Amino acid sequence: MAFFDNWGSHFSLNKNIIYVMDEPSTHLSVPARKEFRRFLKEYAHKNHVTFVLATHDPFLVDTDHLDEIRIVEKETEGSVIKNHFNYPLNNAIKDSDALDKIKRSLGVGQHVFHNPQKHRIIFVEGITDYCYLSAFKLYFNKHNPQFKDNPIPFTFLPISGLKKVSNDMEETIKKLCELDNHPIVLTDDDRKCVFNQQATSERFKKANKYLGNPITILQLSDCDRRFKQIEDCFSANDRNKYAKNKRMELAMAFKTRLLYGGKDAIEKQTKRNFLKLFKWIAWATNLIKN
């Protein structure tokens, strides 16, 4: 497994240096490994360099930065680097678990990455949603006074969509129940009008109801009827700059811009909308007993 950290805001082939480290932190304690990772990330940004860490150490994995991970897999003709940490959309069970490949590669279980006593998992539809939401989680924890001493208590994980076929939707729901005792899924509102019950989001609700409502579905439009998808939380100008489409590369670039571009990287309206969404998620999840 490898991590790619390149957060220089002015990338230059002439300036940029790539440092490759092989199992660099095995001699450190667990807290020190996490601090080591944080230090490297900050150093890489400030000095416009890239660190590539080749490791089997699960404690160097940060669930708020899964988009940085690349998996190295053995294939018939040699080793291949996978540019996505999750599976392609062809297996409702596997591709609903964003950590499956990572857990298999490192030989560890879900408990290594998730402590239900400290945070809740909020499953989201895709990688772009994950990038936007995890970016704002980190941003608010750093810049919003109310979260500095009490960080936002949930972690986002993508599930590669709600699926299209009812059977796959049911398999996805069952898999989420294996991953978490009380699964929570944040979904888009795919309806073109309120009467459209054949929209993917509505059929996913039906699949959940058919199984006895084992998961809690939080629909964006229940927070604000203007929010049909995550991109609707951006102001018009910010959406045009950062969220024109659902490309992972754009979402990752925005994440870097938000975290390292200063407080003025986005407009106030965007901040208000995402803060409203986060407060609503916190309120809704407090209604669910652990």
C-alpha cells in the first residue's frame, strides 16, 4: 500500500522532489505513527514536495484521507498500482465497503479504523461526496470555534452508489449492517418531482423498508429542500469553480484548496450551507441510540 502526499499549492516539476519511504514508522508507538503522518503531510505542503510511503502499517491510514491511498496488487504479469482504494461498481457486497481492499491488504479488521465509542460512520454515496464532506469536516474542526475542543464526531465513508437493481440495493443494505451496528446513510434526492417514486433514492428507501428498515437514511433534502445533491451546498460561484461535475480528481483538488488555501478559499454562503448540513447530521444522529 502506498500514500501519495503532494499538497504544494504551486506544483512545479522543477521544484518538486519525490521522497520514497519504505516502512518508515515501524519503530514508533501508535500515537507517534499518527503524529508522524500528520507531520509529513504538513511538511509536504509547506515545502512543495511529495512523500510516497510504502507500508503495511494500518495506523498510517487516516479515514479522512482515503483518497490519498493507492493499493499495490499482484497480478499474473507483475504488480499493479490501483488508483482507487475501493472496488469497481460490479459487486454490491464488496464495493459497499470502502475499506475492504485496505483491510485485506493490511490483514486487519474494521475495528482498527472505527471506534464506535468515539465517532459514528456516515456512509455517503460516492467518492466525490466523501472528498467534499471529509474536507469540510477537517476545515470546521480547524477553523470553527465550536468544534476546536469537541471535534465533529463522525467519519464519512463512500459506498459506491445506491445501486440500480433492487437485489443489489438489498445486498448493499445487508453489507452495511455487517460494517456497523446502526448504519447511517446520507443520500441524494434523485426525484425530479415529489411524486417520482421510481427515482434511485426512493427505491433505495423501499428496499430498506422491505428489509425492516435496518439502516437509517438521511436524505439531503430533509436538511434543506434546495439540497438535492452535495454539490447544491456550494454557492453558485464556488460550484462553478470546484464542483462542476462528479470527478474524483476535481473533488480531491478542492479538498487540498479548502484545507490549505486559507479561510477565504470559499464563499460565506458555502460555509453556511455545509455547516447547516453538519449540524443537521449531528442532530439527526443524536436521535439514534448506540
